Amino acid sequence: MPDSALSDHYIATPEALAALLSRIPAGPGVRCAIDTEADSLHSYREKLCLIQLACGEEKVIIDPLSIPDLSPLVTWLQEVEIWMHGADFDMTLMKRTFNVIPERIFDTQTAARLCGEKQFGLAHLVESGFGVALSKQSQRADWGKRPLSEKMIEYALNDVHYILELADRFVARLRSLGREEWFLESCRDARETVLNRSAADPDEQWRISGSGKLRACGMNYLRALWQWRDAEALRLDRPAFKVTGNVDLLNWAEALENGGEADLHSRFPPPFHRRFHKAVRDAREADHSTWPQRPPRLRYDRNPEAERRFEALKEKRDHLGRELDIDPSLIGSRASLEAICFQPERVEELFLDWQRQVLGI
């Protein structure tokens, strides 16, 4: 634990957590701001490293790496109203760590966008709303290392310091615009989306952006190279991108597909080269029947009437976006608009109530 006045805000024992929860109220009327930090830039398997919490006069950092049982905190979070900024990642971490996402989660980023804000990052909103420039110095810090520096603690605490004030301002604007229900429905849907999101299929994770241009032979090499990189990342306990980037994997796979060679940079030690060339050799010798195939693309049969409906609906959406001064994609994504023009029965699946009302569908 850091040796500073800021350490008073650092909760790193079960006893300190129990004392905190005894000091702050609980119940549906209680609001708190929450943020989280993970070590996704520094570890193979990211983990929850910090929970920042602001509630009333309390503003603290809770250390999940030092407290083995956080169930009392999870129970408290289930009873209160939680505000976050850009909540998708935080909810994903909660689901993975606690196997639960509290029910009442609201996102100031969503509120800002529905109010028409074009730049909706937390740092921009704090600077434009409060005249305070948040430091980005610890943005890429290794949050899994201990002890935390004083600057890291200050950075983490600032991420929750302004959220409830931002929430008050944006909720007032949403009410004046008649969009509060849009916001509430959007937040409920965001939580359900994370709850229902399936884990990535490990047999399909290698299909990175750009892999669609490869033939079956190239995809066979790409899969082998992706698996080589994943094994090296696991061995080093580092994120895969720190071994080598996706662009390298694609370039190697394309070269091999066309009869060329793939070579690692000289910065890699000899054992890496041996394992790399073994992965390439095994892929080259693999039976063609084991090569991966392109997934079938979703294509709609040519339907001139549906295409006309799509163009008219997209034009209407864009006009409504300009009229409401919000990003048109908030009203409906291009893919969703296209889908319902060819498959009208999917409208309730793809659009929220407020989106259907705005679009008149």
C-alpha cells in the first residue's frame, strides 16, 4: 500500500471493506459512481485489479487482489443505483469476476450521446463541464502491480469524482428534451446485452479482421500462426498483441498462401523461431480436409422493393438524427435497418421501443 495521505482512500483488507460498508447507506435511493481497472495491457488473461467507488462523502479504491471475498460489496451493489461512464467493459468485468451484474446500472456516456454530445469521453466532458483537465499519465499503467503509486491512486479516484455530477446535469437535460425514457431503456438493454453475450469460441478467435481476403490455404496458415502467438503469450503471461500484431499474422499467412516464406524478426530469441517454424511446417503438412473454410456470409436475395424501403428508411433515420441533433446510429444501425427491410418480423428483436417510436415503425 502506498505511503501517502491518499492511502486513507485505499481499501485492501476485509476489515476495511466491512467498515466502509457499515458507513455508507444502502437501498434503492442510494447512488454511487463506480469505475474499474484491469491489467488487459499487461497480462495474458486480464483480471479485475481495482474498483473505484464514490458514494456521498466517501471516495475510495477497493483492491480485489488483496481481498479474497468481495461478496459483501457485490450484495451492497445489488441494492443501490450505480453510475458508470462507458459501462460495457466494467459490466463485462463484473460478469466475469462475480458472475453477476447489478440491476440498476446507468451510463453517463449513453446520457451524453442522447443529449447530442459529439465528444463523449469522460476527460472531454469533465474539462468542458468543470474546467478540469484529467491527467492521462496512468492510463496505460499496470494495475496488477503492487504497491500502487500515489499518482495511480489519484488518477483512479478522479475517474469517479465527477460522474454523479455529470449524471445530474445530463438527466436534467434528458428530461427537458423528453428523452429520459430513451436513456433508461438503453441502459437496461446494454446490461442485458452483456449478460447474454457468449464467450468467444476459441476455435474461431483466429478469424481476425482482414482474414476474409484469404483463401482456405491462407486461413489454415493464419489459424496456425494465431495459435502459435497465443501459446507464446500464455507462456510469457503477456497480451497477445505484445508478442506480435494481427497485421504481421495476416501478412505472413498471405505470403505463405502465395508460396512465399514467413520469418520472425531477429528480436525474437531462438526458441521462438523454432516454435514459429514448427507451426508453419505443421500447417503446411496438414491434410486439406482440416483447412478452415470461410463462414457463409449473410446475403439477402435481391429484392428491389426491400432495397427501396432500406434507402427510404436510412434517409429518414439520417434526417431524424439531424433534427434531434444526435448520432443517427443511436436511432438504428445500418445493419439493423437493412435487416428489417428484408425481414420485417425482426423489428422488435433489433430495435428498442423508443427507436421504433422515433422511426415510426
